[in-house]
Amino acid sequence: MEKKKIVIIGAGPGGLAVAMQLSQQGHDVHIYEKAAQIGGRTAMLKQDGFSFDLGPTALNMPNVITGLFADCGRNIQDYIKLVSLDPLYSLYMGDVVFSPSSDPVKTKAEIARLFPGEEEHYDRFMRDNAKKMVYLLPLWQEPFPSLWSLFHLRTLRALPSLTLGNHLVDELAKYFEDRRLRLAFSFETKFLGMSPWETPGAFSVIPFAEHYFGIFHIIGGINRLTFAMSEIVQENGGQIHLNQHVQQISTANKEITSITLDGGEIVAGDYFFLNADYAYTMSHLFTESKAPISLKKLAKKKYSCSAFVMYLGLNTKLPLNVHTVLFPDDFRIHMDEIMHQLAIPDDLSIHLTYPDAVDKTMAPQGMSTLRILIPVPNNESKIDWEKESHALRNKVFKIIERKLAITDLESHIVTEKMITPYDWEHGYHIFNGAIFSLTHQWSQLGPFRPSETPAIKNMKIVGGATHPANSLPFILESANIAVQKFNKEHT
């Protein structure tokens, strides 16, 4: 294969995965990243001696990452240390605290304790979704270049597993009678930026995957994965250019010819991969007449919710597992307020990440870090976050005090940072602050997710907006698909 100059915009996990593979193949790879460090939304946030994961804090389906490293001739254990979490998380649902395990025997015992009679339903859920995974996995690993792809044999075989017409809550109702147990197997959809009452039933494989593969923490944080990926790119001779904000993408004759950096430098290339936020890239880096999609079409797409996130460095230890989720009394109303009423919910859903439970490297000795994430509307809501942040912060502390009996959390804060939807949009260049990108209803899945366009022949799109979906393993699969297509075009 002829050596190509590859230009990648954005050093998030999707761009880094492309860079790993193409640099391994001998191409001249250059990543341009606006921030001072790699990782995108999977970067490290450091403040006053404390380290936090900016975005994702948990890792699932480690086989995808292990396979990526193996394809590049590396053993992942030489780069990062994975810790399997047990319990997976603790879910506070009314008067019940449910702490499932990746060990099915433990989980069944926990279900039998809290929801007597439902434990056998768990076996059936896991068995049925193992079969579903077999049929859906090929759909995640192959491209959907056009509508005709829907009629490929692989898709037709998978049709029964897609459970068309069913939402996730409908699927779970086939297995679990207690609504709290259904919630425990569907709340993960908030990390797709959606409500389980609107998420397609096919996504029941996500809670299945958590229970089957487990959930993992990486010592030092999930950000260590993107750091390890960048190491491999550089070991292969690839270059990562930090603090290099791309100002414009120039096109001619249905090809990208170059990118222009903030300082005025023009960088040419043979092939371009876009790993920056999809909607931001289309609306800001191309001129409207040259963009692969019009602003009108871009505005019609459905975008995920956002998040209000607090990063706290504490001078104490807390009696918490790595992941704790505090649920509102009515999760359906809560998600409706976020997704449709575009209002800050009266009753919050709060995800606390406390790595010190298994990892002492992210805070000074005797101290710890706590990340608090609250799903909120994206910036279509027009909420004034400068006005609302303080009141929301106070409400969060009151709920934590009431539900976890942690009464003096504020008095132990050594350092603190808050990121609002406004910050996600204006500081991190995420369209509308929709941190989980495009939503995942059927009209935005498979061939309806952006990956490439006939309007530009030497470009591929990777990341959470592309096929197969948002979340770290799917983002890496999007990179694998993009590399497959690139290799097919150039052999």
C-alpha cells in the first residue's frame, strides 16, 4: 500500500485508534488537537494535585480495547492496569440499594434478597441477550454505507434481535416484574443521552454486556487509556500536535485539500479523519456552502442531553464504591423533564464516581477525589447556567446528605471545578453541549449515522456520532470501521 499523509482532527479515543492502526501500517500520521493534552472528552483533568477523568469513568467490553492493542502488536497489560469492579455499582432506588456483580451467582443472590422470585428471570435475561449479542455484534463491526446495507444477509439475520417497535423498557418488562429492577437494567441509557422509554429495545445488550464482561477501572483513570494509545502512535512514528486549534477545513473537487490552524499555518494531507465533535465540525470548520451537511439538516437532528459535572478534591475518605447512582423517585418524569421539557429536573439523578475505593493514585495521600455527574438538558433549553449553577450545586449536596448520610461533604472540599452545558459547548466545542452526541433512535442508527459522504471523497468521520453508537467501545469500533474502509479504498 502506498504511504499516505494522514491528517486527523481531534485526539479523542476514535482519532487515536485510527492513528494507532494507520501508523502501524506505515502511514505518515498527524493528529491536530486544540487542547493542551490528548483524550478529548476522555482526558485527564488535573487540579491542585488531584486527578479526575473529565468524561467516561468506567470501561466495559475490554475485549474491544485488547483487540485494538493486539492488532498493533502490543499487549495492553504493558500499558495500563485494569481493575475489575465488584460490585459493578450501587444503585439507590427509593428504600432499596441494589449492588449487582459481574459474578452471576452473587447477582442472583442480591436479586433474591431484594426482589424475591425475580432471580430466575435474571438467568433468562442473560441467556436471551447472549444470543442477541451474537447477532448484533457483526452489525457493530461492519459499515452501513447506504440504505441497501439494511438488506444484507447479516442485517436480515439480526432482525429478530433488533426487536423493532419495542423500547428498552418494553424489552425488560418481558423479564422483570419489579419496576426498580427494570430501572437497574436500563439506567445506562442516560450515557447514550436518552430515556429508556425511547431507546430501542436492541440496546438491552448494553446492561447484558456490563453484567457479562464486567465493569473496569483503569489505575490512574480511564484517561490513562488514551495516554497509552498516544504512546503507541508516537512509538510508530506518528505525530500528535497539541494546542493546535483547527480554524478551517478547505475543499476542492470533492476532496479536502488542507486544514488551517489558528496561527495561520496551512496543513495539507492525502486523507482526513474527523474526530472532533461532529455537529460542531460541520457547523464551524467548513463554510456552509462547502460543508457535507447543511446547517438546516444539522439542526433537525436529535441530540443527547448534557451534564452538570462537579469535580471535588477532598481531604477525607468516603464509604463509597467506585460507582454510586442516586435515582429520583420517578425516573420517567425525570428524563421527560430533561429531554422534552428542557428543564432542570425537580428530582435529580446523580452519578458519583469515587476511584479511591480501588485506586490511591488520583489524590494526595490521605485524600480522595469525587466526581458528581447530573444529567441535564442540552443548550437548546437556553438555561442561564451562570444563574442556575449555584442553586443546583446546593441541591446536589442536600440530596447526597439525605440519601447517603454524608453530612459534611462541603467542609472537606480542598479544590473544586464545575462544568456546565454552557462550558461543554463554548469551552470544549461540543454542539449544544450535547456530550453524548446524536441520540440513538432508529432514524439515527446504522446508515443514518454520519461516517462519510460522497461530497468529500478523502474523509472519514469517527467518534460518538458515527456508527455504531456513542460510548467508548463503540467509538473504538467506529475507528476500526473507518480504517477498514480506508484500507479497502487503497489496496
